[in-house]
Amino acid sequence: MNRLASTIGLALGLISAPAAAQVIVTIDYRPPETVQRVDIPVNPAEKRLRVLIISGQNSYEHDWTGVDNALRTLLQDTGRFDVRVTEDFDHGDLATLKAYDVVLLNYSSRWNYADPAQHIWSPAAFGALYQYVREGGGLVAYHSSFTWGRDIPEYKHLIGAVMVPGQSRRAPPGAFPVHIVDRTHPITQGMREFVWTYNDDMYVNMSADPAAKMHVLATAHETAQSYDPKLTGPKYPFSAYTPAKLAQMPGMDADHPQVWTADYGKGRVFSMTLGHDEVSLHFAGLQTLIERGTEWAATGKVTLPVLEEAKDYPVK
């Protein structure tokens, strides 16, 4: 009996303490908030950088009101920004924009980006935005802001590149690695590479304005394998994405810009195609890009740190 008990005890010990068990590392972490807060006013004495989010119209897949609030909360919580949101820029003017250090565009003119009908601003409002940036104002072009403007040459020049139906596409994966091309730029310096989001858009084969002089900070890689019908679902019908058709698609199995900067006159433009919804903004990589990219567009410098989960780290 003693020998049997000893044998059982040894077996249980081996089960409870496997030789190659995962190392459990305890970190300072709490789950992200799932209920969006309503931001309270900022004390003007703090003299924060002033941000204007221009929104009010978007495609059916984008909850722009939820994203606006998430962006405002994210930026204000840094202690660096005071953020306002406008949902009516149809007749915006230069005097309004001049009150801000940086403008963030979270706007798309169409309910579906392939629709012929769109809701666009007045020529005076476009002119005010161009002049504001040209004279030194900062601009952040965010996610769906690239799904329109293909028929407005100066807007395309302003943000660098746009999606064009029939040419551009959204790659199937919602989660994908983002490759940092420039690790010396103030925005991306110190960041690591990993799968940053769970449900995001990889914009592929965008139409770039060669005169925009884009400086690419980060890319994503599209592969034909990701169009396997076992992975894609009904949004990507197999008949439209057969191996033969995939082989003919421009830009397949290639890297595509997702984050870049550009100069426009005296102004700085930070363009970021990532950030599909408010859920994606819970991830430290996107949070870091938004915070540091907005500060860079406003000032040309970055003082905000890389968030802990987005930091690069030595591999030994």
C-alpha cells in the first residue's frame, strides 16, 4: 500500500508540475473600460494643445459617434490635449480652425464608399482646411477619411492616398501584424511589432498622390492565402476571389502603407488608416500612434511616451 501511495503521489506530482510549463508573469494590468465616459471640460489654465475632430458623416460600417468619443477620451486622458468635436463642417471657416493646434478628420462623405452620391463640404470649407494646414496647422487623417476624396484632387494630395472602388480593397484579416518601417521617427521610435487589433481594416492598393511625398512609417502585408473561403466568410464570395483572380489582383502578396506622414505647405500631416472602431482603440499600439501622431502633427515634436504594451523590448 505504501508503495502504491508513493507511486500515485509521484504521478500526481508530475501532472501538477510539468517540465515545460508556461512561465506565469504577473503584470500591472486592468481590463479596458467597456463603457464610454463622457468627457468633462478641461481647465483653460492647463494650456493644453487644442484638437478639433471633424466628423458627422461616415459609412454604414463605422460608428463615428462612438469613435469620436473614444478618441476624445483617449487624447484628453493624456493630459496633453483639449478636444472638441464638430459634426457640421459644411460651411467651416479658417477663423474656426485657427483656434486649434491640430485637426483630426474622422469623416467619410458616403454611406457606402462605392456610392455615387456623397455629402461633401462647401468649396469655402475645403479651402479653409487647405489654407489652415498650408499655413502651419496640424492634420491627422484617421481611418475612414481615406475612403472618399478620390474625385477631389487637392483633398487626396492633402492626406496622401485614398481608396478607389475597383482598384483598392480591404484585405480579409481583421487581425494582422503591423510592420514599423521607420523606427527612428519621433512617432514610432521605441514601438514594437505585433498584432495590434482584433477587428481592423488593412487598406490595400490605395491610390497615392505622388506629389504628396509620403514618408511611410508602418505597413501591413497582404497574402493570397488570407482569401481562403474557410477564413473569409460571406463578405468575400469565393467566385470573386478564385486563385486565378487573386493572381491577377494588383498588389497581392505585397506590403502596403498603413501609417505615414507628409508635409503640406508649412503644416504637418499624420495619416493612419488603422482604427476601424472604438474597440480597436482599446489596443495600446493604436493608442500610442494616435497620441504621439496627434502631438507630432500639432508641434513637430513628441513628448508622450510609448504605452507599456506597445513598447519594444530586448530579445535575448
